[in-house]
Amino acid sequence: MKRQKTRRKFTKEFKEDAARLALADGRSTSEVAEKLGVERSCVDRWKRQYLEQLGAQGSVPGTQNPMTAVEMASEIRELRKQLRDSELQREILKKAVAIFSRD
């Protein structure tokens, strides 16, 4: 006898919180999904819907300059990339200083 899977339902607040977690703090979608016990594709969809909802409102609430949510997400990705590059450069410089200070 086949056992039918029951479909889990999540509240709008839960979905929005999951989307905010995935957008904030540099957490990956996979980390958020694992922490909440849901599929990564669900968190991706909720994040996309949340950004679309914010974009429809015109700008992200609580910010001084009016940016759409999509622009904000794009800027966050760019800033994270710049941060990774800077951290890599810093590590290289630390190693170079250690090498030259040995002599």
C-alpha cells in the first residue's frame, strides 16, 4: 500500500523570515534551508518572491536612498565579492611580510 506524502504548509511570516535570513548575514541559501529543515529550492523561491514583493513596493523599507530590492541584492553580491577579494589580498600581503621579515 502506498503511503501518500502530506504537504507541509508555511505561513507568510515564516517564508519572509527565511528569505530575510537568506539575504542577510552572508548566509547561503543552503545553510538557511538546512537550519530551517526545508528544501533549498523552497528558500530560493521564497527569496525571489520576497525580492519581487519589495520591488513592487518601490524601495526597501528602512533605507535612506530609494533602492529596489533587486538593486540591493545585486549590490550585496558585488560587495561580498569585493570583500572576498580584499581578504585574499590581505592574506597574500601578510605572507609576503612574513617572508621579507625573516631576513
